[in-house]
Amino acid sequence: MKKKGLLILLCLPMIGFGQGWETTFGGTSADVGESVQQTTDGGYIITGGKGGGNGNSEDVYLIKTDANGNATSTFNIPTNPNRKLEKTVDILGKETKPQTNTPFIEIYNDGTVEKRIVIE
């Protein structure tokens, strides 16, 4: 009996900490949100992939919202789906093979560069 009362007391305060709004961004089932972080102004920054309909993200998408969930800025960063990986280097620029828990940089034939780390 005491455990049930304690559980209710702990859950009731958590109910009031909800976000207070819900907004949907994107338009297809291929659009995927990857990360959400609150900003210092009370809004949020959301990153994800804007899909091309085949299940793969073709573009990187960035959305900035105000505290009420209204989009204040959106950025669509197109990626080249035909690019090829030329080499992988460590943070000192030495060619390497990717290892878990170690940062590395991928250099592509179209001049783009991606910093990555695989965490296990």
C-alpha cells in the first residue's frame, strides 16, 4: 500500500514537466529527426535528414524554433548521393582505418569532409 502511494507522489510532479507543445516538421515518411537540443533562448535546434523517398537521407536538415515550437529558421543542406569516399584520416591528418571510440575524418571526391566517431 505504501509503495503505491509513493509511486503516485513521484509521478504527479513529472506530469507537469511536459514540453507544453507539439509540432511536426517534414512532409514524408523518409524525413527523419536525429537530434534535438534546447538553446539558450528557450527554443530548440533540430537536425535530421530530409529523405528522397527511398529511405536514405539525401539532404541534411536544420530547424531552429522559438520557445513555442514555431520554426524561426530552416536550412536544407544538399548532399551529393554520388560522392565517393577517397580516404579516411585521423585528427592529425594521417591516413587510417576507422576504429570505435576514436574520432576520424572522411574525405570525399567532391571536396566534402565529414568528422565522425563510432561509439560502442
